[in-house]
Amino acid sequence: MGGAFADFGPPRRVDGGLRARSTRGAIGVSWWSRRFLEVLESFALGTRLTRGRAYARRGQVLRLDVSPGRVEASVQGSRPRPYPVVITLPPFPEALWARVERELAGQAFFSARLLAGDLPAELEELFAGAGAPLFPDSVGELTQRCGCPDFAVPCKHLAATFYLLAEAFDADPFQLLHWRGRSRDALLGRLRSLRAEAVDRPLPAGAVGSSPPAVVDPVAGRQGAGSASGQAGVPASGVPDAGTPDRTSGPGSSVVEGVASGPPGAVAGAARVLADLPDAPLTEAVDRFWLPPVPLPDRPPILATGPELLLRQLGSPAATIGGPGLLERLRRAYQALGPS
């Protein structure tokens, strides 16, 4: 046979290539790498992708570089010169990333998980809600080019690159976000900045008193003591004399719940506020001790729809009935039907 296919045959042996860590079965461990392959196989690329699995496990991919919107690889085939492979996916525009970053920074759950180097499963729903699906919606969003003479798209060299890309996502989940336009350092730095701005933001007017509170010893105020507050019958030491009555009476003074209060301004700051508050029962105080000082953010729902629960429990179907891409097709069918 002559022409462009004259050199077709077994691939040349490679030493030091990028070899897939998975030696059998499905490739991809994390939810994001499995979803990436499921989405690709849902585009009816399943049988073509499996052609490159052996290439990926033999180490035929010599180089794999991920940059915003672009993946470049070099794959050794049957010819002496490796084939160049390029896969492009439009990165998210800057304005959309700014919106996503505000959403992420506004929820402590996402910020904590991302700063810990993890991608929560709910992240896909957040991106979809912002109008930025994390994974491609159709095969038309992907541009696939290979230097080999094979007309099939994807060819086995492109397929091997997809598998190695999924394992690269396993090793570093931020590679997926980098491909969509935001590097790890840039994203985490932006989240830290937004969180710091939220902490440093001043309280709105009226949230606190306009006049600074007077300096007062709250403990002395609770004991009905403190000559600095202008109360009679108590020395400056804050300890009542043995002959001094605990309660005072007379014009301009009153005693409420054991807290002495004189003329207006005699008790200031926290003592004035606490004077009119009844003592809470001990059991109520103990129960309230374990409550957070501010409401905690609600944890986003793990599953967007009911049918998702069943699909997530299923293992990867066999290739004879559709392979992993079957799960993605079922997921889209359930979403089209809507909640029952």
C-alpha cells in the first residue's frame, strides 16, 4: 500500500513517555475527570476514545501542556516523527470569571474547599448557574487537530491525549480551571482578596452607636460598685464596706436586678445595657453557648435533582451497552423530563 498510509503499522516504542497510571479498566478517579470523559463519550465518541486508551497506557504521549483554552501534546505513532496534537476549548471571558469568583468568595464552603486544593462536586452546578458550564456542552465547542493522516476525529492520538488530560485533572484539579481561563494562583489569590475585602468592609451607618461609650468596668457595674461611675457607698477599690448596705435608696437612684443605677449618665456603656436585662436561666445560657455567633452559610445541595442520586450510585456501564457515556445521556434525559 502506498500514499499517506504507507507507514501505518504498530506504534514505535517510546522510552520516558507519559504513561497513564491506570493499567486496566476505566481511566479517571476523581469526579471531575470522570465527568470530563463521560461528557466526551456522550458525544458518541466512546468507541473512538477507546482506541487511544492503549496508547495512553503504553506511554506514547511524549508531552502534554495545558494553557487557557488550549491543550498541546506530542504523540508517537508508527512514523519516526511524533504527531502534534492540539485541542482547544474557548476559555471563559474575564467578566464571567469575575462573576464566578464573587460567587465562590461569597460562600465559605467553596472558598474553604478550593483553598484546600479540592473541587467540590457542587462547583459544576455553580458554574452552570453563572452561565458558564464547566464542561463542554457539545462536541462543536472542541477543536481537535492531529498531524496524522487518519481522517477519524478523534483519532487514537487525540484520544490518548484526552485520557492523559483526564489523569492530569486527577493529579491537579486546577488544571481543569486553568484550561477554562484561570490559573490556580490567580484564582486563589482573587478569592483571598475578595474574602479579605468582605472582612474589612465597615459596618453600615446606624449598626453601632454614634457616640462612643464611656469607659466603665462591667464587672464593677454588675456588683453595684465603682466610684468612677459616681455611685455612693462603694469605695474606689470596687469592694463594698462591711457596713455599707448593698442597696441604695433615695431620690435619683434605683436598683434593678442587683445593678445599681444612679442619675442619667452614672452607668454607661455595657453596664447600662445589661442593667435592664434579666438573668437568663443557666440551661438556656449553656444551650446558647454552642450556637455560632453569626449564622453559618447554608451548604449548597450536593445533588441538583432526584434522579442524580441514582445515577451517581451506578458503576461505569460496560462498553457493550454504551460505556460511561450512557450515564451522561441518562442524566440529560432525566433533566429534560424535569422533576416528577
